Amino acid sequence: MSVSEFCDWISATPISQTLQSVTWIIPVVQSVHILAIAVVMSSVLLVNLRLVGVLAHGDKLSTLTRRYLPWIWAALLVLLISGLTLVVGEPKRELLNPVFWTKMGLLVCVVLITLTIQRPLRKDELFWDSDPRRTLAIAMAWLALAFWVGIFFCGRWIAYTYEP
């Protein structure tokens, strides 16, 4: 089965038909998706800007991660659910679009970076404070920020690259 045939199959399901025919569902889901993006982006900015030394110099990184990473993970769950809803509602728009797949690839990378930063802090609050590790943490933070910007722009660009 090709991706196009898979999209046709999804489009024919009762759930997709409902999403396509009830005019208010997709805009509401998109609004929830955008609000969750705002939560993720603001939390990501606070944690990563602390990592690079631009923000919150007085707070330990472990304090900020305990405060903001739960917001990131919760918002990512909302993004997953709302994103899947959008895919089911308009499968060809998403699944046949290379920009969508670029966004998903960047998302996988940034989740791995976030886990890499978060996990050692559970055992050692000062894990990223030593010199060789600090340099790695700064590089990962800048990379994560760049990936988040890429995810944001890919998400916006999907609407402009879809060809029905």
C-alpha cells in the first residue's frame, strides 16, 4: 500500500469523514495545537537559554528543568493528540508533504536532545556544570533551539506547500 493509498483509506474512515464535515472541529483543534506550541516554546526557551547562560543565572539548571520540563512533556502530549487529529482530518495535506516529514524528523531529534539533558539531572543536579559537559550542554541547547525554530517554521510552511 502506498502512502497515497493509505491517505485515501484514512480519509474514508468515519472519524476522518466527521472531522472533514463538521466545520468547527479542525479550527478548534488547530487552536489547541497552537496554544500547546506556545507552552512548549516558552518552556523550551527558558530551559535552553538557562543552559547557554543567557537567562536565570541564579537558578540551578535542575530547578528550571523540574519546573518547566513537565510543561514541555504535557504540551507535547497535547501536540501529539491534536496533531494526530489534524492528520486524520487531512491526511494527504500532512502525509504526502515532505515539510511535514522534516518537521517530524526535527521533533524526534529535539525530544532526544531534551531527554539527554534531562536524564542525568535526576541523579546529579550539577551534572552539566563541569567544564567539558558544560560545553556539550551549551551546544545541545543551541541545537535544540535551532530545531524548535525549524519545527515551528515547518509547521507553518506545511499549509503553503500542500498541493491537492
